[in-house]
Amino acid sequence: SGALQPAPQRALLCCVLVAAWEAVWGQLRYSVPEELPKGSFVGDVAKDLALQPAALRDRGARVVS
């Protein structure tokens, strides 16, 4: 009644849980060369987060460098 799952099923479950954790808690990072001129386009943050630009403003998003 309290038997453990077979090893392959436990391993698969562990992989799925780790992948889900990474998806939920992942961070976006953009690499910016030092010599890039001020005001240059780096990435579409709103698109990468699947949000409308107004949603970023409403949520108080900010860029930290």
C-alpha cells in the first residue's frame, strides 16, 4: 500500500518537476556589449514575457542595469 514507484517513473517525475520549476522561476537575461550606444535596442521584453507593453507599465516593471 505504501510502496514506492519504480525507479524509471520516479526519475521521469523528477525531470518533469525540475523542468516545471525552471519554467516558472526562470529569469530573462539579455547580453549587452559595453560598446553598445546608449538607447540601443536590446530585446523585446514584453514579447518575451508574453505581455502587452501597457501591462509592463501597469505592473511597475523596471529595467535594472
